[in-house]
Amino acid sequence: MCRPRARARVCVCVCVRYGWCGCVVQRIGLVGQVAADEAELDQLVDKTVRQISKNSPAAVRACKPLIETVDSMSIAESANYVAGQIAVHL
């Protein structure tokens, strides 16, 4: 089971440990969103969970291995792979 709150907190801990501010980690692409405090972090996580839960379970299940696969690919390779996977699942 995905635990987005736990993952978000790990990211916060890593940033604090190494002295990175949110603007830096967002600019270099380590995170997509930055929260100013714990309350805002909870709101962002809840919003993301709501967005994901709007999709069918099959779509969410299909995305997990897709994300793991394209993680090590170039942008061009991942675009071709994703297009192929979408075509297979239509």
C-alpha cells in the first residue's frame, strides 16, 4: 500500500538534514510541490490522494510498474514506451 504521508515526511527529513530549502529541491526536480509547513503538507498530500483515487483501480495499478520502468529511460525512450503501453491498454 502506498503511504504518501510517510514518503512526504521522508523527503522533508532529507531536505532538513542536508539543509536544502524547498525552492532548491523543486527547481532541480526532486519534488513537484513544496509545503511551507506541516498543515500545508497534509493538504497537498490529501489533494494528491484525492486526484489519484479518481482514477480506476486498474489504471492506478498499471501506472505503478510503468513509472518504475521509465525511471531509468531517457525522455525519448520513455515517451515511446508509454505510448506503446497506452496503445496496448486501450
